Amino acid sequence: MRELVYYIGQSIDGFIAGPGDEVDFFPMSDEYTTWMFAQYGDALPSHARQLGRIADVPNSRFDTVVMGRRTYQPALDVGITSPYAHLRQYVVSRSLESPDPAVTVVGGDPVEFVRKLKAEDSELDIYLAGGAGLAGALLPEIDRMVVKQYPVVAGAGVPLFTAGFAPAAFELTDVQSFGSGHVVLDYRRA
């Protein structure tokens, strides 16, 4: 069965965005960016794939992206209605109507919806792009987490998950570290 993979960036202190959903404070490096394009190019928005000259590279990890409304909103704010044109795109929202035929809005139970996606016949996985509330709701369905830890402390902001107290064990299966201080932690549900 295909897996739900929460592929997400965070600060050292566990924030995926600033208090106003800022992400521009996350530092980048050439070595880290090269790795990210090579290993997780499927998880990059279409415009970033074009910049990285991988727009025509076939998907190797994901064929579907699931995101919350707040994760989708920055694309809408700049007039992009289909930010992951190379993937099937689902936005979980109770208030949004889809502005693009390539984007399906899911207004019902995200857990049931993801279970249906996971049961599909595909060799590629499902990319959970965030945000914290959706990740909290989908925690029972997350099979893997790939956490990109940036070498910065945010001090406040949006946490990795927002959910009630419900410990879930994961085991660390791989660590990639870069001279720039970036670390990528790969976890699988224990």
C-alpha cells in the first residue's frame, strides 16, 4: 500500500512557519538545495521545478499532494491556482471552492479521504505538504516523516503539528547532514 509522507521544513525549535505564516527566514545553501532538487524534486512546486530545470523530470516519489488551506493560500495570493501541476492536488478546506479544475477541494473527513488515497493502486506515495492542523488530524495515517531541519531558531510560530496529546512513536531511519547546518531526518512509524 502507498504511504502518506509528511515532508516538511522546520526550525531548530520546531516551527514550520513564523507567527504570520512566514517561511522566508529559512536559510538555504547550494549543497542543500542541490540535494533537495535531486532527492525530493516531486515535492517542489511547479515554478521551483522550472527554476531547478527539473520540470520535465518524471515523478519518482509522489503522484499526489494533500495540503491544508493555509498551505495553499500563498499560491493563490500570487495568482497561482495549480501550484503542483505535476501532481494530483487536493486541498482540505471547509470554506474554499476550487479555483482550478486541477485542484480538488476536500470538505469532508481528511482521514477517510487519505485512507482512500492510500488504498489506490500506485507505486508512488502521497505528499502531505502541511500545515500543522492538517498534519495533526492526519497523524494516525502518517507512515513517514521527512523533516528538513533548518539551522535557525524561530522563537515562535506554527508548530510541526497542532493536535491533542496523542503520542505516536516513529523510528529514525536516516539522517542527511550538510556543511551549512541543514539536517534532514527521515522517520518511519514504529
